[in-house]
Amino acid sequence: MKIINEMKAIISSKSVNEGYARVAVGAFIAQLDPTLDELADIKTAVSEAVTNCIVHAYDRPDGKIMIQVKLYDNNRAVIIIKDWGKGIEDVKKALEPCFTTSEGEERSGMGFTIMETFMDKLRVTSKPGKGTRVVLEKYISK
């Protein structure tokens, strides 16, 4: 399939930027004319992925998060959320519902489960000490 448009942004790993990421990706994907439900699903998945970077990837607020969106001529949107933080020791375990590495915080451990539920495809790759890459795919109905 052919890429018809793409965007890339780098944001700081600050909680205030989660809303920006959500809106920016939603606005960009709007050109595929998604339904309101499809758009809400995408925005929720992006929020979860960016929030994971903010909460888990860095011990400091000056880490970077890359957001890339590619739109294809078959009405497919591919969203990549990447950080260069701590990484995930065991991706398979992290993908399990209710798994969290946050101690003493109220975290549900449902981020990846939510992403997987709302998107057509989820891929997570990570290397400890190098960072994590989350790829979200959604086919927009026509």
C-alpha cells in the first residue's frame, strides 16, 4: 500500500503533552474521515501509549517521545509512539492485563490491553536501557 500522508512530532515526556498528542494525532487522522467511534478509539490508544512513556520510560521530565503517523491509500493509519527510556524487561509479561511496574501508585496496568482492544493491531518492541516502540494500526471504515 502507498503512503498518502505522514507526520512526525517529538514532545517532552511531560503529562501536559498527553493531551496535545491525542488531539494532534486525531486531527491528522481526520483526513481519512473516521467515524466518531473510530476517532475516539484512536485517541484513547494514543493517550495510553503516550502516558506509558511519561509514567514508565523516564525518571526525569525531560525525556523525549516521538509520535509518527502514516496514512495509507487503503484507509489504514499506522501510529508509532517511541521513547528512548528505560525499556521493558519482559514485553510478553507487560502485555498481560493488570500488569504494572508502578509501585505505590494507583495504576491499573491496563494500558496495553486498552490499546489492543481499540486498535486493529498492536506491536510492542523494547530493549532495556534503550527504550520502547509501540505501533498501533487502525483501518478506517468507508
